[in-house]
Amino acid sequence: MLQKIIHYYKPYKLILLLVLMGSCFSALMELLFPYIVRQMLNVQIPQKNIDELLYWAGILLALYVVNFGLLFSINYYGHVMSSGIENDMRRDLFAFLIMPVQDSCCRALQAISWKSAS
């Protein structure tokens, strides 16, 4: 059963790999946010070091913007991949369901044409 599902992921291997790597990288970046905020609260604010505080605030802002872009692209390409897989599954399902109907219709038409020819 699992092999049948994995079969549908083969055309989307690169997208799947990029989405998974992006998700891992985003999760690692999420771990940096509390560390940077702690650094700002425990070191920069008590020492009243405004230059360092603004430096860390800029880094934090840049990380949030990068993380936003990364999460947006992960969601977008994940949706593209899932839509493609859904379309492939639907195509195969309809081919499986319609093929017997087409065969029986062809046989019925052949039988009708044989009867009318004789």
C-alpha cells in the first residue's frame, strides 16, 4: 500500500526534498529567536548598550523576514506538490474506473454493428 503512495511522489522528488529541507531550516531558525531575545533582555538592556541592542534587533528582524519568506515558499510549493499528486491520483483512478466501462461499451457497439451488418 505504501509503495503505491510513494509512486506518486517520484515526479515531485525535488520539490519534496526542498520543502523538507526548508521546514528543517525554518525550525532551526525558530530556535534562534528566544536566544536572541534573551541576549537582548539580559545583556544589552541592563548595560544600556543601545548600539548592540539595535544590532541584535536588526538581526532578529532580518531572521523574521527570512523565516517569513521561507515559510511562504514552503507552503506554496507544498501546495503545488500536493495538487499535482492529487491530480495524478485522480487521473489514475478515473482511468481504472472508466476502462472497464469503455471496454463494455466497445463490445456492445461491435455487437450492434455486427447485427446490423448481417
